[in-house]
Amino acid sequence: MALTPPEETDPLKQARLLAGSGRYEEAEKLFKTLIARNPSDRTPRLALAALLAETDRTVFAMTHLRRLLAADPRDTAVLSLMGHIYRKSGRLKDALRIFRRAAEIAPERTDFHFYSGNLYRNLGDYKAAGLSYTRILKIDRNHIPSHNNLGVTYADLGEETKSLLVFQQGLTLDQDNPILLFNYGALLEVWERFKDALFVYRKAIEYKAEWDAPRHNLGALFFRLGQAREALETFTDALFVAPGSPRSLNNMGVVLLVQGKNRAAAAYFKQALRVEPDCQKAADNARRAETVDALTRETALASFYRAGMVLMEDAPFAPYDPEAPTPPRPPSGDAPQPATRRRVISERDRPQAAGTPPPRTQPAPKPAPRRVISERDLPQDAGTPRPPSGDAPKPAPRRVISEQDLPQDAGTTPPPRTQPAPPPPPPERYCKDVDNAAIRDLLAYLLDLTAYLSPQDSAKFKKSAEYRTLLTLITTLSPPSPQPP
């Protein structure tokens, strides 16, 4: 007789599993039952306070936490939860006081210093924030969020040299971090190292393709360098990534306004104001478009909606006891995949003058195999008929040659070669066959863009590699339905 493992009988573990799976009412009842059995036990009371805080019942949560803190004033778990509750409710000074107290009790805990540094920044005390991040790096020099936030803090204080060094140190530890790359690129622009900034922004986009902030700064930098066409393509990509973003709509309108296409630019500005009515840049640019006020290069650079440096978020706080078991995973196939090996950026990855090389993660294309032919496949003379196969003597061993060995005489016709595939038809052909919403939106943006361009610009855009790439993508993912014979 096979033995089955017993079910979980520990009430505390049962309550934690219920809370972790979202069954809050059942977990709360079980926690209260455990507290009634043993009022002096801190574990169920702390878990109940975390549950009440997560369900926005902070008043009841603070009642339990104050009772625990009266029993043990040096309980860092209680102090940490109180600090998070204060911060969530907007009481930043009280949260900072609690986290500083926790950091004095446990100075080796980097999370308390990190929360204190972020709260100092929120309160406008950048020097104290920098000291908090520096303490973390003395404890753990591999703490990437502290490298990032310390670099941003130095930049806010006007100490660009220190900020540059801190970002470089962080990138030596984590070379594919998109936030570090983005902030580093923004700082390189301040130092007017524009080519390096272009490279870094592209790397940030490569590692986090769904993030539109690097595209805004990259497009504005292209425009600053006099590359209006590249700026237009970059902002178009930003619209594909974030179609409803007022930042993307405003920046696209600025480029069109500089090109003298006021009506198209006004449409983008109005759409940005519908999404975000308080967008001051879009409102100013809309007035310029209506009054046919031409933008100069300097005015256009000031009209772009650039993305500022980004702080890394606080380290995630577990709402329950760290020793609590994790809830069971759902049976669906949504389990996270194992992380792939990190690819290191080298100088050889920089774009060359002739173009950008293909990503190193893709293998190099293999050469096409050489077509092997025999002497019998060579063209015969007009007066020499080929002998029938049945009466022919047994042929000698066939000498294998390649196409490169054939004589290139004027009268010799080379064997026919395979013709390349015809170019894809215009996108209007696929309008009725597209069912996928993402492809339909992509095609709609492409058609809208070509409609706003002049005939000359439209012809140039349709000859570009980006236009052919979009058509190839649409052709591959949504082929036309077969026509009846």
C-alpha cells in the first residue's frame, strides 16, 4: 500500500499560504485564531498586520505594530513594516525616522539605508541621500540600484564627473542594465559625447525593447545632430512601442512642424492633449502649429518632450514573514523561464561607419551549398542529339564539377539560375486579411505616416530599409488568402 504525504497541518503555514494566494478573509480569521490562542506570540500578529496593511486597513495594522513595538523596541521587522506603511500613506518624514532607527539597530542591512536614501531624495535632501547610497556601497559594492541612484543624485547636485564615474562602475558590474545605460547616455549628452550617447541609447533599447524613454532621447539627439530623417524614424518606433504616450505624440509633431507640415503636426499635438490635458509642451506646440509659427532648431530642441534620468525602484518588500512558504504555482505554463547567460558588450558591438552589424546573438548565415552538376548536364551542340538512355553504353565515372568551373564562352548559355522572390505587394492588399490587432495597428500607423508625407518624402520612405522591414513582417505574419483559380 503506497503512502501519501500528509497535508499541511501547521495552522500558521496554512494562514500564510492562504494570504499568499489572495484568500485574505480566510487567512485573517486563521491569524486571529492563532493570536487568541497565544497573545504573546509575535509571528501571527506581525503577519496579520502585514495582511491588514496590504488590504489598505492601515489603522488596524498600526495598532498591532505598536503593540509589538512596545514589547520589543528593537524589532527590525516591525520597524520595516511601519516605515512602509508611513511611506505608502504619504507621511515621508515619519517613514524616514522609522527607517533611520532601523538602520541604527541593524547597520549591515542595505535595504534600510536604501529606503532612507530614496526618502531623502523625495524630501529634496540630495546630499543626505548620497551619503545613504555611499554607505550601501561600502557594505555591498555590487548593489546596482545604489550605483544608479547615487549617479542620478550626483547629476542632480551638478557633480557630473562623480556621476560619470559611478555609472561606469555600475556598468562594469551589470553591462546590460537598461536603466544604467539610459542614465549613462543622458549624462554623456551633457558632456557632449554625442556618438557615445547614440551607442548607449541603442544598447538600452536593445536590452529593453518595450521601453520608449530611450527612443525619445535618441530621437532628440538625432535631431540635434542634424539627422531629421533618423529622428523621424526613431519617434515613429516610439509610437509603435507606446501608441498612446503624449510624449511620443508631441515629439512626432515637433519633427513634422519643423518640416513645415503644420496640419499633420497639429493632429499629433491635439491627440497628445486628449491623452494628457496638462501637457504644457504639447499645448505650446499646438499654438505654434495653428499660427503657422516656424520652429527654429533651438526652439525645436526645447519643444521635445525628453525623458529625464530614472531612479531604480525600492527593493520589493515581502508583505509576509520572509520565512513564509510561497503559494503553489498555477498549473498553467506561465512559469518563469531560466535566465539566459548575460551577453557582455564589447567595443566590437559599436556601429560601424557603413552600418550597424547584426546582433552577436544571431549566428552568422551559412554560405549556400554549391550546386553540383555533371558533364551530362552541360548544354549539347545543336547538331549532336543526345543518345537514348536504353542504347547508351555504360558511362564512365562522372567527373563532378561546379558552376565556377564552367567556361564562360560567348556562345555558351549558363544554366538558368533561380529568380529572386518578387517584392511584396503594397500594404493595401492585406487590409482585409489582417485579423491580429497588433498587426492592424502597425499597418494603420504606417499608412497614416505615408499619408502625411509629401510625394517626394513618401517615395523616399518607401525605399527605406525600415519600410521594407515592416512590409516583410506584415507579409510573414498575415499572408493573403489564396485566390480561387
